[in-house]
Amino acid sequence: MIQDKALLNEMYYRMRRIRRFEETAQELYRRGTVVGLLHLYIGEEAVATGACLALADDDYITSTHRGHGHVLAKGADANRLMAELCGRVTGYCRGKGGSMHAADLSLGILGANGIVGGGFGIATGAALSAKKRRSGQVTICFFGDGAANQGIFMEVLNMAGLWQLPVVYVCENNGFGEYTRTEEATVTSQPIGARAAAFGLPTSQVDGNDVIAVYEAVKEAVDRARAGGGPSFVEARTYRLGGHHMGDVGFSRGYRNKEELDARTQQEPVGRFRAWLLENQALTEPEIAGLEAKVEAEMAEAIAFVNRSPLPELSQIEEYVYA
């Protein structure tokens, strides 16, 4: 069991921050403040948190269309991210990228990506750059189970394995690709990691709702990469509690039912980790309440930041778009 209280404290803070950010974004969407659709990360917070805590500040990540949790876990500013969702000029992309394109190169966040599997090439290229520069940096490539069926996945596994690149491919297997169950689109007689193993990558499969398990698996892979041991693959089995996006509500699409959702909600990672911290006397109730109050203050400030931030002027429509 991890004894580092500061690390456990940070785990809960980051997970809680992601959860409340997503809930706040959901509320702003319903008010009509958010521009465009949202793909919420609720239920998967342990993966981003555990993985990013295994990284150094100057390491890299690439993200997905469901990327708020990844960029927040890597240290993104909640104000600027919320402003981007709401189309404000103070956002990460000056209000032009929206939910799926947040990036902050100063934090090693090479971008969320609206293209399924779009991060594969970016992450592998960043790892190649780090190796050539001998910088000691490691890249984590986050992707979903659906993206594992993209052809470029095989290409980057081959390249990373051949050149022993410092990259960790973290598959967030949340059970669905949009409205299709994983087993309906992917051969499941073998784990997804078997594909990586075929290219010589060390692989592991962990409970993606257990932040400590994710952290330990990814840290082992990151340490190996930093020491020159090449790429690794980690599959984190998790579950998204919301729909594919904000337009996917209820159970009308028929790909899951209320009984399943209720059962999986009992295993959601934030409440589960909170209970674990108390049960193991790792943090006290007042300490946890203090972290939660800190997060609530951040979310209140994010809303206030959005409200005092202007929308872009029409004259700015081509700025920062064309090179």
C-alpha cells in the first residue's frame, strides 16, 4: 500500500477536480453557455490521474475527444479550459478549438484530438524527438478501445518497438465505442494488449477504477522508458457513466440499461477512493473536506472567469488559424 500521504492527497484532489469540472461543464452546457458538444470523462478519473502522476512536469501526453480529464490531470488551468469550452477568447485556443482541442505545450499537453486514434502519431513522434534530443522525456498516449482498431495503432507499435522509443500507450477500455460494445467491434478472446505484445512491448492490464493500480502500472512503464527500456502498453478497464456525448441521454439507444449503469456506478472511482482513504486512515474526513472545498472554490472561479471573458470578435475569425 502506498504510504506517501502527499501522493494520496494529490490523487484524491485531482480526481475530485476532474469530476467537479465535468459536472460544472455539464451544467453550463444545459444553460447554453458551452459552445458545441461535450464528451464527459465522468467515471474514468482514476486513469488520467494515476497515469499523469507517474510523469514529470516536462513529460508529454496526447489526449482524445474525451480529453478534459487528461489535460486537467497534467496540470491544465481550469479557468482557461472552461473558457475554451464556452468559446471565450481567454480559452486555451482563444475560443476556437472547443472541447476537443485543448493544448498547453508549456505543460507537455500536445493536444486533445477529435480524430479517433489521432494521438498515436503525435505521441510516437514526440517520443522519437525526446530520444534524439536525449532529453529523458517520456510520452503517454491516451486512447480508447475503439481507437485500437485504427491501422495507425499497428504502425506506431512497430515503430516504437523497433526504435525503442520512450512512450507508454495507455488504452482506456471503457466498454464502448460510441454506442457499440467493445465485444461487438473488437475480438475479445485476447486482450487488446496482445497486439502490443506481438511487437515486443511489455503489457499490463489493470482495474482502471483503482487509481493506485493505474499509478503503479504506468509508473513502472514510465520508469522503464526513461531508463532506455523502450515502449510499454497499459490497458485500464474502466466505464464511462455518462453517454457518449451530451446528446446521448437515457437508454433510448439501447446499448445499455439502467441496471447495468446502476451496478457500475457503485464502482465509480472517486467515491471508491474516498472510502478507501477513510477506511485505511490515509486521510481524515476534515482533510478530505478541505480538498473538496478547494475544488469547489476553483469551479466557482472558473464560472466567474467565463462570465467575465468576452467572446471573440468576428474580425478575429482567421487569426491563429492559418500558418
